[in-house]
Amino acid sequence: MERSVQSVKQRTARQGRNGARWLRRALRFPFLLVVALVILFEEFAWDELAALAARFARWRPVAALEKRIMALPPLAALAVFLVPGVLLLPVKLAAVWLIAAEHVLTGLTVIVLAKVAGTALVARIFSLTRPQLMTVRWFAAIHDRVVAFKRSLHETLRAMAVWRAAVAWLRRLRASRRSGGMSRFVRRRLEHWRRS
């Protein structure tokens, strides 16, 4: 009797491990897809939004504020770096509430706008405060881990055909925008999607 109870426990444990393994495999692609979309957005938008935010530095009050931010000590620079995330958290929570209240389009629009505004602010503040932030030992360690994680994730994503196609599409989008052909590019994309 004792032996049969033990074998049932072993079988159950084995099934649990197999179930967990199956669940990890099943969730891997959706997880990678979401992470890939976030990274793709940030890669596409980081430099563009940082450049857009830098244009505001031409305005004298913003230029003066940026000078003061660059002169901050490390912990004060860290506090300033965290401000956009803290300020946008209630906005994102309100967007989730809108989605729950069946205002899905409005909620998603608020989330996208908050992500764009947050990325622009964080990119600019990071470029201004990077030297100070890297002197905070634990911040530098987290930064290095995040960079290493993104690097390994990039290697995984680069192996995917969907990723390569998305990157090629974004490069064509940037090139057409620089040459002034954005509307022509969009028209061609729409015609292609209508045909398929």
C-alpha cells in the first residue's frame, strides 16, 4: 500500500514537471512576441523621441533646466530619472480603468500616448544623467543586466523571420520618411494589404 502511494506521488510530480515544461513552451512564443514588440518600439522610437525631446532644449527655459539636471549629484539624478515613470503610473492605471469600463479604444490610446511620452522623457533624461547614474553601483549593475538581457533577447529575435521582416519594414519606413515619401510608402503598404 505504501509503495503504491509513493508511486502515485512520483507519477504526479512527474506530470507536474511535464505540465510546467509544456506551459513554459506554450507561453514562450507569446511572451517573446510581446517583448519583441516592446523592444521593437523602443528601438524605433528611442533615438527618434530623444532627438525630438532634444529639440525642446533650444527653448531657453528647457535648456536652463537641462543644464541644472546635468549638474545634479548621482542620487538626485536618479530621482529625476524615475520621475516620468512615477508621473505616468496613474495615467496608465486610468487607461486600464478605461479599458475595464469598456472604453477600449480610448484606454489603448492613452496607454500608447503615455508610452510614447514616457519613452521620450526617459530617453532624454537618461542621455543627460547617464554619467551620474552610472556612478550609482546598484543602478549600473541593473543597467548592465538589462543590457545583457536585451542582447541575448536580440540574438533570439534576430533568428526569427518575423523579426527580420519587421526590422526591414521599419528601415524602409525611416528611409521613406527621410526622403519625404512617407505618404507614397503608406499608399503602397495599403495597396499591398488590400491585395492580400
